[in-house]
Amino acid sequence: MSDKIIIGVTDCSKYEIYSNWVLSYNNRVEVIKLGYKLNNFDDIKHCQGIVLTGGEDVHPRFYNHPEYYQYCYEDDIDEQRDEFEFKILDYTEKHQIPLLGICRGMQVGNVYFGGTLIPDIATWGKFDHAKMPDKSDRYHEIIVNSSSWLNRIVNTDKGMVNSNHHQSTDRTGKNLVVSALSPDGIAEAMERLHPEGKSFLCFVQWHPERLKDQQSPFSKNLHETFISAIIHSK
């Protein structure tokens, strides 16, 4: 069996940042870009792990709230991408492929499992989680559930993460559980409610691929645990 670790990374506007972060593990890792524009869904058959990247708002029709469309960024919706990534989630669940969802990846994952989204956090009365006026990432604290699987990965009950999003999860999808929260109650991470015998599945709202401190457990430990899950599932 090849000693290469092949990871599919979904196409997005900042694809190279995600790809470089995945590749930074070691030279055994290879990346395949997956996207509907590339018409290459079948390439997922070569992937031993998947990263769902950030990007557009998920169309609210997919979580049965079409009236939320007015709160989305109209120029930042891509229903074809939504459908493509639902297919990826179908495949990874069917074939027990380790999956890490980042930012939008967490949102589309929650919708896939039957959850809903808050279409605009500020409008829903929460603190601002969007990027700073100078376009840089906002930073805030998160609290990690002490009994969660994520807590065993990061080995801490709290920490600082970056934030650049205006949507978040609302009702949690079936068989998922929130494992970290921001101080104002926004879900910052999700995992399986019953992980026994199931593949690695971790959704995070922050951006581990571009945390200022890449040695932070919220980037490094997450990265290493994801790769380790792929190696042990081969």
C-alpha cells in the first residue's frame, strides 16, 4: 500500500492557504482539489481524508428557511457548491472517510445532518464575529466542553481563535453535538454525539489554517489528529 496520504480539499477563493496548511504536515501528504467547477467528483475515490473549506453562505433553502435569503450575501451564495459538498458528505459518511470542516465547512456539515443556520449573527443579536474593519481576522476566546472529544485533542478548556464569519450554526444537526462555544453562545466546534466505530468528523468555526500562532493546539493538534486519523483508517 502506498505510504502517501492523499487528502481532498474543496475549492474556494482562498484554496491555496488551506492546501498549504494540509501539506505542511510532511512530504507524505498530497492534495487533490475537489470542486464542481472542475467536474471531478470521482477524484474523491483517491482521497483518504477530506477538508471542507470556508467561503460562501449556504443557501437557506437547504435548511428549509428560504425566508432567510434576505440576510445572506447575495453575491456570496453558490448552490452548486452546496450540492457538491453535500455529495462529498454523503460519500465520506458511506465510506468512513475522515473529514474536517472549517468555517463554512462546519455550516454546510450541520445542514447536511439536518441542522439549521443563523443567517446573520449580528442581526440575531450576538456580538460581531466578522472580520475587522481592516479585513484582518477578529480574535476571541472560546470555551471547550471539558467532556468533549475536542477537549482531548486540544488539551485545554479555553483558548483564543480567529473569527471571520457572519453566519453560524443554530439548531444542531442529528447525531452531532456542540463541543466549543464563544462567550456569547455561538457554536465554535461540533463533533459526533456517538463517535464509537465511526470515522473522524470534526467541524470548527475558526480558521486553523491561518491562526497567527500555528503552534496553537487549535491549529497544530487539530492538524495532527486529523492526519493521524487518516493514517489509522488506511
